[in-house]
Amino acid sequence: MASVELMCCFVLFSVVQVTAEPGDESVVLTCRSTVQPDGAKVVWKDRNERKVHVCQKDSEQPEKQHRRYRNRTEMKKEPLRTGDLSVTLKHPTNTDRDTYTCTVYSREGKELMEKQVELKIKGQCCRYRGLDIVIDSYFVTVRVFVCHTPAVQQLCYTDKHRGHLCSSCQTSLGLPVCSLLEI
């Protein structure tokens, strides 16, 4: 009698958010799985499809990583056996702000599971017209006004020294998310 192998595909559409700060020693991009096929491969990628971390048969494969992530990532031992497919990213910086995807493939290369993790960096820094603009989730930490979307007509923010302030603003479509306001 012929044996039949049944494979199930689990795709999760929710995106987990993780926050780090520049200067943190590391940040964990979490991914857990109940799918544990023999010979499976775990691939972490950034939104530009660069390989962040690769693990096959519980063996890490740093030679398959993009050079940007070499010597900066690690997984716990036997991730496929334990189901903890999380990857630790060492020394996160503003340039690591991204959406990362953890994908589990069968030995045959079929996608079994996918999970996305969005890494946010507190105090993100943007450059626009040669000025550094630092944004925190609640404070504008430099004396430059910032709009988060082109549609904002009034910006209210809390200044650590002067309290709650509101300013009208104009922005142009097509500017980066961090941009200068015309007051």
C-alpha cells in the first residue's frame, strides 16, 4: 500500500512589532512554530529580500547571509526541534528599521509557515536637506518641526521644556516621512 504524506501550510498575516533603541546590545525578532518537519529550512529576510539568517536541519549557515547581517545574528540551539525560530539581531541601528520575514520551508522547498516582524527603532533619525531630525514616540527632541504624513495641516507635540504646543504646517506630497515643516 502506498503511503501518503500530508503537508499543511500555515500562513500568518499579522505583523508583530518589536522596538529597540540605538545602543541596545541586541533585539529579538520573535517567531515560533509548531511545524517541525524533518530537514526543514528557516530563512529570515528583510523587505529587500536580503537573507538575514539561514538555518537548515538545526545548523546555521552564515555563508548564505547577506554581508550586512554577518556576525550580527544568532538563533537558539535546535530551533526546529524546539519551535523557537526567533533570531537575535546584535547592535541594532536606525538602518535596521525594517519588516523582517521568517519563513519555514520543507525539505522539498515548499513554504510551510511565514511570519512577519516589524522592527522599530526608538528615536529614529532621518536626514532631509542636510539636517538631522530625531523623532521619539512622544517628544520632538530637537528644535526642528516634523510632520509624519503629507496630509497633516496642524502638528501638536509635547516639548520637554515648553509643554504642549501646536503649529500649523504645510508639506508637499512626495516628501519623506520625516520632513521639514513650513511654519
